[in-house]
Amino acid sequence: MARWAVLGACLGLVMAGCSSRKEGGPVKGSFADDVGFLKKHTDVIVLSNDTGNAQVAVCPEYQGRVMTSSAGGSDGLSFGWINREWVAAKKRDPHINVFGGEDRFWLGPEGGQYSIFFKKGDPFDLEHWHTPAAIDWGGYDIASQGKTEAVFKKAFALKNYSDFEFTVEVNRKVGLYDTDGICKALGIKSLGGAKAVGYFSDNKIANTGKAEWKKGTGLLSIWILGMFTPSPDTTIVLPFKAGAEDKLGPIVNDAYFGKVPADRLIIKDGVMFFKGDGKYRSKIGISPKRAKEIVGSYDAGNGVLTLVKLTLPGTTDYVNSMWEIQKEPYAGDTVNSYNDGPPEPGAKPMGPFYELETSSPAAALKPAESLSHVHSTFHIQGSEADLNPIAKATLGVSIVEIKAAFGK
């Protein structure tokens, strides 16, 4: 999660009025409502299974990002967070353009001597922080498109803080899982009586230049971020590998925006619970030595279990995004979660929203070599009885345990 505070003033300049429901139109908060809104402002590719219950909305103009999805067809609940004010305004901000979306393609590192968000010699502060245009503004080309998948391509060059120039080609495939594929990916036998949507983004970056990408001049990583609607009933669940800190390092990095209060982050044996209420700006990260392949959240109010599965190749070199000249530029996190909130007392939050984020290892690539990172998202909606065995099988805790974490 980048530094959203810089955008507080920008949001005050953006006027909306796009979220009201028209008489006889789609239900507010439904997939049809969100897709109808998006189509007024940009092109939308809707991927769908044979029954039409599982649907995914992808926008080429927004770097091929998944904006939202549904497990209940057009009238089903829309799972992604969409910044309607920003989409409608079509006004480019020099720091970042926060359109929303539940799977967006980014690159790291954000901070440090190999940052791609700061120019050489600039201080690491909000005024000088700028998201690279290639991952923030402008469309990706549609390489192919079908009923259940779409492929996007983009070629560009960018420089890091150390003045090394990367020549990059991105290939990004977004595809829908069928029911059997969801069960196989999650390692479960059945969805029971629950309904679900599952999709993946298979993201590949290639070195198309003449120079090798080396640690000494900086490396890139693939960074996928999913933005979701928060609520007082939403708890983020992050399993981790238990073990001694002298072997595996700290359990969690909660130093991004200051230490997270104890009533917002609870750490137990092998699992941590983090509030996803959009009321307190905070971020946590898990290192590659601690990370597991599935993280998630549970929205008790809507009966939705959200799961994110990531590629874990086994290496420990991940780019470091801390805003400082770093002693260990390749000691970054594999998994992150962000909860939005006011950046300072009295200020407006960016969303609010919460995020589940995953990153690839640092990409040490010779010319013509490539690195891939697969990030899969699943939304499973149903009763506690239906969701409980799925939560236990994937996150290692029951729905009752998740609800009890913060006294729900």
C-alpha cells in the first residue's frame, strides 16, 4: 500500500454524484450497478462462467485491472472497491490515480536506493513520491480476449533512484476458475452450499533491454494489490509460519505507518488477525520466511470469505519498500495488508478500503529472461456452516475463531 495521505486534498477537488440508484435500475452495491457505472466512463471486459453466476469485470484502460467480481451474477454483491469519484473525474493526479479495483498490477520497490517511485537525489517524502506512469495511467493493449480470460501487454522503460533504466514488457492474463478449479486451487473437496467466484492474474515481466538486471543496480518485483470494501464486521486473517525469531525473523512488520495498536492486530500461534474496518490507517507485512500461500478476510455482515493465493517460489530475496536508504534492500515482505483510515486526525481517508497484497521475488533477469507471479482471488459467500470447513482448510481457523478475534 502506497502513501495515500498525499491524496487527501485531491479528493476534495473531485466531485461525484455517480452512485445514486436510478428508478428501476440495478440494486446499489450489486455487480450490475458497478459495471453499469464503469461502462459510462471506460471500456469493460466482463468474464463469465457458463451459468453467469461467477463474473469478473476487467478494465483495459486501468492497466488491465480487475475492478470487481460477483458470485451471484449481475444482481450479486459486488466485491471490489471502486473509487467512483476518481473514475468519473478523469483527472490525472501527479502522485497516484486511485481508481480502485481488487487486482491491480504494480511494480516495486516503492522506497530505498532502488525505488521506482522517487527520482535520484529526491527526499523520501510525500511531495516527491510519484507512482510510475506505466503502472498508474493509461491502458494496456488487449493481446487476446475470450469468455473466461483476457490477456494484456505493455512495453515501457523506467528509471530507479540509482538512475538505472529498465526496459520492460508486461504480459498479464486474467482468467476465471470453474468450480472444480476453485476447489483444486484451495485444496478443498467442495463448496457445500456456498456460491463462489474465483479468478487469477498471471503476471509476467520480461527484460527486453540489453543490460542485465543486477542487485547492485536495483531489481524490480511484481506487486499485486486488491482493494476491498471495509466494514466493522470485517477481519483480515493472515496465517504465518511459526518458529523462533532467531531462525525466521520477526513475525510481522508493522512499522510502515507506526506500530499497530494491540486492539487492531492480534497474533496467535500461526495466525494473525487484523481489523479491516477502514477506520485506522495501518499496514502490516510478512516476510518470505514466514509467509504462507493463502491469506484472507471474513466479512461477517455479508457472509463472505475472501481468499488470496500467491506464488511462493522459495527464495528470500524480496525488494524492500521502506522510505529510506536501506541497509538490506532485498529483505522486503512477501505479503502485505493495509487498512485505510484518516492519515491524520480530522483528515479524510482515501477510501476507505482495505487491501490484500502479494509480491514476487526480486527479478534478477538477463536480457530476454522473464519472471512470473500468479495472484488468485476467491470470494465464497454462504452460511457460517458452509464457510467454516473452507476457512479451516485454507486459513487454519474456523469462522467462529475469526469472529471472536475482535469480540464479534
